[in-house]
Amino acid sequence: MKLASLKNGTRDGALVVVSRDLTHYTDVSHIAPTLQAALDDWPNVAPILEAEARGLETGSVPTERFHEREAMSPLPRAFQWADGSAYVNHVELVRKARKADMPATFWTDPLMYQGGSDTFLSPRAPIPMADESWGLDFEGEVAVIVGDLRQGATKAEAAAAIRLVMLVNDVSLRGLIPGELAKGFGFFQSKPSSTFSPVAVTPSMLGEAWQDGKLHLPLLVDLNGQPFGRANAGVDMTFDFPTLIAHAAKTRPLGAGTIIGSGTVSNKLDGGPGKPIAEGGAGYSCIAELRMIETIQSGKAATPFMGLGDVVRIEMKDDDGHSIFGAIEQVVEAA
């Protein structure tokens, strides 16, 4: 099934079930007022919501037209948002551009940061920019929402705890990152509010595209209406979602509604850095990766970060060309 949270004047929105083709929805707030409420009682609530989803497809429940612009992020706020870096190719390029060695453990032990989760942006909300020198960048990613999970959970338990899958724009301020990381405590100011796709989808609805804890489809990233990234999220993903989730749960339990991100989707090409789409490559899911390759190749980055008026669109389509999660589409505006 597909779930969304519609704007209703509250912090958490109203829970609705959305049709497969994203054209209609049925209000299920009488079953669970919010997505978090549904996650808190998932074993009991999910079967009822699944029945509503079937009724939505057969026309046996009341429906209204679904407009993505009316959706908030599926969880407009969350108890926890932890983002991994599963595509080690991306990390490798970052460090190479800085002339920094990459420890061998990056290939065996996931890297993860804890992001701010009190206020996520809606998928069509503008990205506020206070200072262009901060280097505003988008990052196209995949994320999952999990149910309650015990400390020390196994990969099998982690896989079974995955409730929903979403897309993410993990907004980054590249100009602030080096200074923060140099202090040793990790990201904070350099990671403003993230944005999630209009719709969250159960893994079972993804069919064969969801295998081995990975989503095997291209992530479509456009910048100002032009194709920028078409990297396949199931390729070059060093750590699958169960591994990322088990890593997060190694020293603490995870509460229902915890969001775990994949990190920036990134593909290699013939064993080396990727290439722009115009040159036959899969492109990039963030501007920084292109700038890193420019720096490695010519000693200087040429592509600017986002500026006022720039628009990023992040989407994923099935094999028939239909949008799965709806689209994140955001314009940069002055804060």
C-alpha cells in the first residue's frame, strides 16, 4: 500500500491511503490519525489499512483526488532520522577530492550520522537559503521507516522491521561541512531540514524491484528541468538496508517511526568515477559528486552549487514509467 500525510493545519497531518497510480486517496484518519500513530500499532492497524487500500483500487471506499502539492513528508517529524553512507563510491570520491585516505573499514562497517528530525520540509516546499556561500546542495537518496527493534537486532530482524520505503532530498550545506567535521562532532548546522517523497510505500508493493534489502531502480534527479542523475539505487550499494538498520541498533533499541537513509545514491562507471548523463554515464545524485570529479580531473570544481531560483526534482518510476513515490520538487528561495 501507499501512505501519505495531507496538510490539515496540524504538525503531523492527516493519514491517507493513496492509490497505486497516485491519482486518488481515501481518508483513514479514523483508523489512525497520523502515520506515527499507525506505526505505533502497526501489527493491528496495517491489516485494516491494507483492506482500505484494496477498497481504493476497487472503488468500494470513498475517494478524493490526490494532489502531491497537498502532501507533507510522510512523517512530517520523526523521533529519529539516521542517514547512512551505503554507496562507498560517493565517500571515496569525497575523500579523494580532499586528498584524504579512506580507511579500509569504510568497506566493512557502515558510516552513519544522526540528522535533525523535528521539522522535515514538505516535498513541494521551497528550500530556504540564507547565504549562498554556504554551498547549498541536494542529495538524492532512498530511506526506510522501521518498526520497534530491540538493541542488538540481527540483520534478519532488521529486514522484518522495515515498514515503508521513501525517497529523500538530504539537503547539505557543503561550505559548512569541512569546518564542522574538523571539530570532530559531525554534522549539525551543515545539515538543514531534509525532505521526503509525497508517498511512502510498503516493500511488498515494490515487487521485484525490492530485493536483498535494496531498491533496484534508477533514481531520477533533475536540476532546472535537465537530467542530472539516473544512478540505480540497487547498484554499488555496499551496505543494504538491513545492514544499516542493524548497525544503528547495535547499541540502542530503535523506536517505531525511526527513519534510516541510504546516503547519496552513486554509481561507478567501468570501475571508475561516474560520468554525466550527456557523456553516457548515469550522472549524479548531488552536485558535490560532480564537483569532486571535476576537481580530481582538472584541479578545480566548475559546477556551482544551487542558487536562488534553482529547482531540483527527485523521483523514481517503475518499469512501466509510472511514478512510485510521487516527486520531490523544490525551488531555492531566500530564507
